[in-house]
Amino acid sequence: MSTPIDQLAVLPPCDQAIGLLREDKHFLLVDKPAGLLSVPGRHPDNDDCVLSRLERDYPGASIIHRLDFDTSGVMVVALNKKAHGAIARQFQERETYKRYTAHVSGALAEHHGEIDLPIAPDQDNRPKYKICPETGKPSLTRYRVDHYWQVSDTSQVSLEPATGRSHQLRLHLAAIGHPILGCAFYAPEPIRSSAERLRLHATELRFRHPVTGEQVSVISPCPF
């Protein structure tokens, strides 16, 4: 059953511009700010998004993959159907490389490792997800600790999701006891309000060019 319009939240406006990292005849590599949707929301007042902004200057632009509203960083946007199909297949077949940067609570016990925990929708607490061995889909995140700050008892970690489940990174980190700062869904207080935004950034993306087959690689410096 769909949620009535009057029960849907209206998101705060985003006054940050989308950064253009690379312009190609077939695609764009853009830097999405935190607090901006990838595609229009269900409420008609939530129409400001990456797609609607880009369509003004790039008619025919289409979204291949999404970043959460609260997540910033690299996205690839197709400019024609051929490019969309070719790049989308790479995402579906897990042939792309994605790296995220997160600022998390605490000191991780291991410098690097894997989080292998199945994820399922939390039907009783939508739009949240949960770790569920019975109904969850296989979900794997590789991590590496980049830095630990003893004064704040927080760590910066690099994350490589082998799968692309909704809320995977923030849920996996919370599940091992190191929630992302500013995470409204899975971080307890005071971690939830310890940052002005979700401290999660899509830092790097690699894929094959949809026409030439050459390796395309782009990095967006972490803003926190």
C-alpha cells in the first residue's frame, strides 16, 4: 500500500551546486552534494534532484545508479541510451569499482577486513533496513582503516562495497559497532548528532568507457 501524499516528508532545499568532474559525449561524471536526491522524490515538492538539474542543460540525461540523499560524491550519468545500457550492465554484473570514505565512531579492532552480513527491508521500521540471516540478501563490504583520532575516538575508513544493497555501508558499520557519524537511521545519540551531515562520501569510481572500452577513473576529494 502506497503512502498518502500528506504523510510523505518534504525535504529541505539543497543550495549546493552539482560539481562537474568530467564531460564526455556519452556520459557525465558529477559530484553530488549531500542533501540532494538522485532522482525526484515521491512527494511532488521533492522534485529537485541530480536528474532534474542536469536535464536543463543535457536533455536525455538518465540516472544509471543512485546515491542516498545524505551521501555525497561521484555519480556517472548517461547522455544516451547506448551509454546507459553499457554502463548499467557493468553495475549489474559488478564490474565497476566503487570506493567510499566514511567517518565512524570508535577504533576498529582490525586494520582491514570484510563485513559479510545479509540485508533485508525492515518492514516494521520503514524506510530502514536490517541485518537478517533468514530473509536478507547476501551483502559484502570490504574496509580499510585510514586514520584513527584518539581525542575524538573516531576513525576514517575506506569502504569497497562488493554488493550494492540499500543502506549497506551505514548498516554494516553500525552492525559491527562503528556507526557513521551523523547517521539518522542507524547511529545512536550522541553519534547521530555529532556531525552536521552524514559523514559518507563516494570517493572513487571506475568503469569501462561504453564505446571505447578504455578504463575510466575519477576521484572526488572527501569534503570532511
